[in-house]
Amino acid sequence: MIVLGIDPGLQTGWAAMWGDDGEGQIICGTWNLREDPSEHSLYALYCYLNTLIGMTQPDLVCYEEPVARGMAARSLNRQIGVIITVCEIAEIAHYPVNPGTLKKFATGRGNASKEEMKEALDIRGLGEEMDHNAVDAIWLADYGMSEVAPQLEVGDAEGD
């Protein structure tokens, strides 16, 4: 099983996790979409995501749902649209995760801070310095591996 975690934003975090128990190989990073905050950033996200999917061949993509308001919500909703579109075209199961649900999964508290999310990852031995967006993406991949994948048959997807 391979699960991708995507934390959308102008600094989009991504992580790929291999293994059936959430303890497999992990790669992660961020995509800087701040350089061109116009509509071209959506195309950049589309290209980055397609490349990552081509490299990793995931069975599931978990992404963080937006909870922002106003212009931030519009931008994030557009990015979610790109993520869903890429998954639908590639026929990959995809699942939204509420930020509070993710925080509770990672730390036991639904209102954990970014630092607490990082500390919870440090406890697991993944303590290298990384952007909080990559930290969230790892937790999204882990949530997908641990909580979503066992409930889905490969090929089932949100909205299918």
C-alpha cells in the first residue's frame, strides 16, 4: 500500500508512505507555490502532483480539508479541486481529512499547535528539521495508511 498525504497551501506539503502498518518508508517535502500566486500556481500544483503520482504510484491520496474563510478559502478550494481532478484522472482513491481530526490522530488533541504536531512526529524518530507543511503531510499519509486504507477497497474514492 502506498499513501500520499497532501497539505495544500501556497507552501504545499507532501509525503509518500509505503507499507501496510504506517511504519514503512517515507519521503516528504514541500512545493513552493508562492512564487506565482496567480492562476499559474494551480498549474504548478497540477504538474507537481502528477510527477509525484508518476514516481510513487499511490493507492490512496489523503488531503487536508480547508477551514479558512474568504480569499484563503477560495485559493485552497481551487487547490483541492486540482488534487481531486488529478486523482480522478489517475483513478486513485482520495479522501479529505479535517484538520481537527488530523491533530487528534497525531497528538490526542484536536486543537494541537503546529509545534505539538512536530513534537509528536519527533517522538516517532522523524525529528529532522522540516517545514510544518511537510509534517502535516506525513501525518496525513499516516492517517490514510492507518485509518482510511483499511476501510476502503483500492479503487474506491471520495465522490466515486
